[in-house]
Amino acid sequence: MTILVTGSAGFIGANLVLRLLDSAEPLHVVGLDNLNSYYDPSLKEYRLDQIQQKAKSQQTIAGHL
């Protein structure tokens, strides 16, 4: 199953992605975030690093819907 999470570098989105990756069911998680500077970009980069360390099947796309 593939799941798209928008805002995946934000607080809620990143925590959702981490929870999905902990799921017993095999999932492919695609994260979409525009990585703007409204919040500190280093926080977003830190969250994406956490996700990348845990991910087996995860993809992050920087962009806008």
C-alpha cells in the first residue's frame, strides 16, 4: 500500500510518517513538503533525517500541490 503524507517535514506530518513506518503492515510512504522557511528549515531537515533513518520504503518530495 502507498500512502501520501503532505507536510511531511512539519511536526504533525513527520510524526505521522514515523508512526506509519512503525506499522506492522508493509507500507510505501511518500512525503510531500514545500520546505518553506515559515518554520526553521533546520527543524524540517532534522525531522526528514529521522524519517530517513527509520525508513525502508519512504520517499520525500520537495514541492507544492
